Amino acid sequence: MAINYNEKTQEFHLYNGEISYVFTILKNNQLGQLYFGKRIRHRESFSHMLQLRGCVLAPHTFKDDLNFSLEVIKQEYPAYGTGDYRSPAYQLTMENGSRITNYEYKSHEIYKGKKELQGLPATYGEKSDVTTLSIRMFDDQIHSDMIISYHIFEEHPVITRDVKFVNKGSEKLVIERAMSTSMDFYDSDFEMVQLDGAWSRERHVNKRKLQNGIQSVGSRRGGSSASHNPFIALKREETTENQGEVYGFSLVYSGNFLAQAEVDDYDVTRVLLGIHPFEFEWTLLEGQSFQTPEAVMVYSDKGLNGMSQAFHNLFKEHLIRGYWKDKVRPVLINNWEATYFDFTEDSILEIAEKSKDLGIKLFVLDDGWFGKRNNDHTSLGDWHVDYTKLPNGIEGIAQKITDKGLRFGLWFEPEMINEISDLYKEHEDWIIGDPGRKRTYGRNQFVLDFSNKDVVDYLFEKMSDILKSSNISYIKWDMNRNITEAFSAKLPANRQKEFFHRYILGVYDLYDRLNAAFPYILFESCASGGARFDPGMLYYAPQTWTSDDTDAVERLKIQYGTSMVYPLSSIGSHVSAIPNHQVSRETPLKMRADVAYFGTFGYELDVTKLTPEEEHIVSEQIKFFKKNRELIQQGNFYRLENSEDGRYSWMVISKDQKTAILASYKVWATPNPPLKKVLLQGLNSELNYHCEQRGLNFYGDELMHFGFLNEVEFTGLLQDNFEGEYNPGTDKGDFSSYVYTFEAK
Ligand code: DGJ
């Protein structure tokens, strides 16, 4: 891993074993993009890559130099108003109303390691893991620095970027847009991959061919949202899961975001990723600075799986932190779908007792334990226990559950308040909204103003009191509505557009303080299911509730898409009851577990209602998961198949390539179906693997190149017409699934 600066040519080359990123200081002292992709040899000069060429009518920066037009030059962090008519990476307004800036290269610094981004989540690394290049651009009229930082990791095909604006002058500057990264690609021959959805169907994979003009996804909801994930990828048309080029972009941020690809008149594609400029502004007075979130850019020539593994490895090693980072996660049971609001200490203890017998290790008490919370109209904000349900308090139930040998976890929704609550009576001024005007309800609740430090301080105290008083080792932090009427009573008029970003900084602040005060607590983030599944959250909470939809078939789509960016160790996945509470579908207990294994794994049903046969199946499932969870959490994950007729398969293989698990799922039965096989990935060709479920051995090369034969699907049986040996197939009916283990001898 190195960052090379060629003083003569004024070029930077960032490279590791897999990727190169090259850019240059242009003649106008701004930065020009030359190359991002597979590692290329370092050379004395890359200047020929700039290929300046004019167009008679193009605006040009230097008198009579038609060739130097920012309209056609690929840039690193383009400004507004310079003849480059594409979307700029940033925009500022000065006191006289001017939006024209001129930041020029002044100096740079290269150092081993990576500094924290104050108040924001970000990747981290030791000096041996990561090298940083910080470029100081300066606008001498407004005396302002713009520090563009690049980070290259030794072991990952990844560049991360962020930008900091510093106002060193006396003039007030208003930032109107400050993207985290801007990247100009040579061509537009790409498909844009995005993860879209809604409540209960989060992160479905969609793709579209790039067209001239702007195509974008984003969030204006105050959270990263279920609608779109803060991620896009640009892949070649021929790129598959395992082959071909793809660039992935992910934002380490949980608030409003914009991810955009713009194809210009010359087929250059500009990708912008950062805080959504809509409703955003940030005022910088003398001495103040603004830090953008971090953008992660991955290059893979090994298809979408290569990209996903790069994100997974980076996030597992350099984003997720703390005690639980590499620890196997306990198999949990959550009482939400078992009881909803309707529980007592006794009913909870019964579920806990049975859970313990089945091998479960963590009991999570979900919504409904506080205030008078018998439905979702009341009590959010009143973080004191409901003694009618829990006569011995949280302290009592936590103790009784830990006495059984289980850990105890608790649900909070700290960002919210109900009108029917004591907190509402005391602090209506803490609610987001324009006082005197109507507020919009969301799940019957309002959002607390996390841009107000008093609110964050209050919640830290309230939550800390409970966490200190009881034996709690897990928190599920929920967030069940988006922001409307964005207005903070605490902010002055000219800073109202700072609100959305300040809100999320408040959320990070509370998380950070709780992480520091309770370092052994395992946090799981959640937002009406998976509406805030983003890298920002992973910095504070190593796992995320993926979706309220626990139906096995729906989860195939959701987990398939989620795995594009997020590691299995972060994907909250539970087995729930049938008929499923979200889609009313009935799938076998086996399939429900076979899907949930590829995540953090747990149960969300009333285990006291299981039949003895189901109890046996569940305890075997838990044994299976415990035996394999290290591999599942730490191995390399490959998506293998996702066909339109509802066949899915995926696998996970240990880093040493010695053990693997393959899972295949069939949603719909096909009449008289063709035979099927699946090509495995990532195995060692030389190793001989034993497959327990087939009772056979296979060499890695055979599994990867001939493939692994699926179970024979039922072909129909007209009993009277057949005599002698006949194999009508064993894989019968809809909703079947198979899990195979492979162990190198
Ligand atoms: C939404 C979450 O996604 C559910 O798991 C559950 O915790 C409910 N909120 C509780 O209100």
C-alpha cells in the first residue's frame, strides 16, 4: 500500500495490491481525476491520461486555451459556476451573495493511519492498515480551506474519502452542498445497481442502464430509509455475481443522503455521494469548520460478490467496533411477535424458561414494558417501568432471566415521544415541529429534537439509570417514524436548514456516550424493521434488525439485497411463527431457519406453543447454528443464484477455505422440471471436501466447475402407469430448502 506523489508531474497515485487511484493537480491548481480501477503499474507520469481536448464553444478557463475547459475535464471535487455545467460537488454562498469560489491546491500531507471524524462514524485502522492523503485546497479571497482526504487500506480494494471546510476568514460562509465524494468516470457504459424498498420489503435489488442526464436515489426522510439504501454500484452490463467490473459506493451516514450518477454530453459519468443538498445548509463563521461524512468506494473485477466481500471485510474489520466486533453473537429470542404489548412477568418467564431448554442464550424484551404502553398510542418518552406488567421492575425480570442462565436484552425507542406521556406534558418544546402549527403523526408518535443537546442529555441519563440498575447485556434501539415538519425550536432562523444533519449528529452522540459507558452491551439498531440499515449505524451497533418481514420467502429477497453491502454478522434474522404475521404465508419451520441462519439468528415466536416435534427441530437448529456461527459470521459470503422462478442459493466459506455451508431454496415447485446444479465459489481446488448431508466427498475444483447437483425435484407420479425402478424426485412441493456442510479432510 502506498501513496505516491510525483512532484514533477504533480500526480498522486494511491495503490495497493488490488487497486490504483490516480489524479493530478491541474493547470488551474484544482484536482483532475485520471483513473480508478484495477491496480496498474506505477510510472513516471500519467499525464497522457488527461487527454485535454477542446470544443469551439466550450467555456475555457485560460484565455485562448480552448483545450482547458472544465466542462470536459474529469475532476475530483468540482465547483459550481466554472463552465462545468454538471452537478457540482459543493456550493457555498458568501456574504455578498456570490456563489463563486476558487479553491486551489496549496499543500498536502501523507501519513500512516487515519484520524477520527469528530462526531461522525467512520472507518478506522492502525498505521499498518491504512494510509491517508489530505490535500489542502485554499480560496484566498474568503480565506477558507477545503481539506479533501483520501484513505487507502492495505488489504481492501477500497478508497474512502471525506471533505472538511474550514473558515479562516472573517466573512460568513454558507455551505449549500458538500458531497463526501465526487468521481468522474471515463465512460457511461454502466448499469446502476440500487437497493430499494419500503417497510417490510427493504433492500430489493434493482438495476437500470445509465442514460444521459441524472439518475439518483436518496432520502429526505431524516433517516437513511427503507426506500433507498445509501449505496449505489456501477456495473458493466456483462458483470455477473462472480465476474466483471463493478464500482460500489456506500455512505457512512444515517441521515438524508443523495447518491447520483450523471452522464454528460461526452458520456462521462459523474457519481456524487453525500448528504442530500435538499433542505441542507451549514453556516460557517470565522474559525468554524464542517466535516462531511465518509464515502467508501470499492472497485471489484470479481463481480458483485467481489464488491460485496470488499464491503463486508472492510466493515467487519474497520467499521464495526467494540467488545462484540469479533465475538460470536448469542442466539436470541425476542417476544415481539409472540406477545406484542400483551405480556406479564409470568408469561415472559415462561417463554424464557422454554427458550433456555431449547438452547437460546439471550432473551429480548421488546416494546411495551414502560409507562402505560398497552398499544402504540402511548408512553414513548416515559422510560420508567410499567409495574402492572412487571411487578419486580426491569431489575427483577432481568435478574430472574439471568438466573436461568440467559442474558437479558431490552427495547428502547429513545428518539420518540407520544402525546400521551408525562414527557409531553413537561417538554412539548422538545418535539420537532413548528410550534403553533399542526404536527404530522407517524405511528401515533412524534420525533424528539435530537439537534437539542438537552434532549440527548436527558435520554442518556434516563437510559443509563435503567442500564446501571439492571443486568442488561443487549439493547434494541428502534426508530419507528420519519421526520416531518423539520423545525427545531432551539435553532435560530438562519440555522434551520442545519436541522437534519444536527439531528443525526445527536443520535450519534447518544449512541457514542452509551457505547462508552456500557462497553459490553450488544446494540442492535432498528427502524420499523430495516429502515436505518446503513454503515453509520454499524459503527455504534454491530447488528441491525433487517426487516419486520420475517416470512422466509420475503426474507430471501431482503437478505439477498442486504448482503450486497452488509456482512452476515450484521443481518438480524429471526425464525417466526406461521401463518406469517406480515404476509400470512405458511412455510416450513426448516425453511424459516435455513434462511435465518444467514444472519445473526434468533427466534421471534411463542416457544411455549411449539409441539414436542417442533421443539426437537428448534433445538437441533440451534445446535446447528451454534456449531457453524463462527463460519457464518466471519467467512466469505457468495450469492450464487437468484432466479426469476424463485430459486435462490448462496454459500459461506471460511477464510482458510476448509469449511463451507451451501444453502439452496426453492420457492415454487415446477411441473416436470429440468435438473439443476449450482456452481460453488471460493473453494480450494486441491482440497477434498466431505458433504455430510450427501455422505460424499468432492474436490473443490469439481464443485466449482462441474458444480453441485440439486436435489431431484418431484416430476409427477401416475402410479398405475409405472413399473420397476423410477425416480420421481424427492424435493416436493413449494417452499423447500436444503443446507449442506462441506468440511475439507
Ligand atoms: C418495530 C420493530 O421493527 C419491531 O421489531 C418491534 O420492535 C416494534 N417496532 C415494536 O414497536
